[in-house]
Amino acid sequence: MLKGKSVLITGSTSGIGKGMAGAFAKAGCNIMINGFGDADEIKSLLADLEAKNKISALYSAADMGKADQTDQKNGQRCAGRIRRRGYPCQ
């Protein structure tokens, strides 16, 4: 039911959000993780999610607490990045 869907998960570079990202990826969702953290750890997480689950995983560093980083234009830019990889984004 979720396979092929695209999901943005906030706070997903650690803790519960990271666990959610793994669960969505395991279900076949293409994901965009979001949060703060070490750049190398984030790259490793993306690579691991893609390799284990055969999905597309992207990262957005947008601060969800700042309106200028969460506006419609930024959302469209994130959706465009997903679409360019050949995955639907609704």
C-alpha cells in the first residue's frame, strides 16, 4: 500500500524520526529525511536506507521552525528533487 509513495520525515536524523524513516523505507517508500546532525552520518544513513531497501533517499536541512524554510516554494523544490529521481510526489 505504501510502496512507491514519497514521504518527508522531519526530525529523522536521530531517535524516533530515524526509526520512522527506516520503517517507511522498509515499506518501500522513497524518503526525504530532515534534521540536524553530522554530515557524514547523514550520508551514511541515506546510503544505508537506499541499499537495504532499494528506494530513493534524500536529505533536506530545512529548519522546520523557520517559516522562510518551510514555505510552499521550498516544498515545491523538495518535491522537484524527488521527481527528478523518477519518483511520484503528490
